[in-house]
Amino acid sequence: MNLLEVFIILGSIVGSVLFSGGVLWMIFINWMTGFTALGIGSTVIVITMLVALIYYMWEVYHDGEKH
């Protein structure tokens, strides 16, 4: 497991926690703060998904050969 795979795993965990925590915070405590956490969590999830997509596409198609 290399550093990029660790980044993808941690990014998905952090993004999911921020997203779900933001939803709960928005419902129960403060609307604006929860919405900010939800937005940050969504951003982290989207960036992590794009990095994972590019990384795994590169893993499959690099050097012009399929595995």
C-alpha cells in the first residue's frame, strides 16, 4: 500500500465523517456551522473520488498494457 492509497482511504473517512457530522450538527445545533462542515465534507469526498479515479485508471492503463 503506497502513500496515495493511504490518502484515498483517509480522505474518504474524513470526508464521510465531516459530511455526516455536518448534517447532524445542522439539524440539532447550528444551521450555518453544520452547513459549512457539510460543504467541506462534500469537497473532500469529491476530491478524494477524483484522485482515486485518476490513480486507479493510471494503475490499469500505464505503459499501454492492461493487467
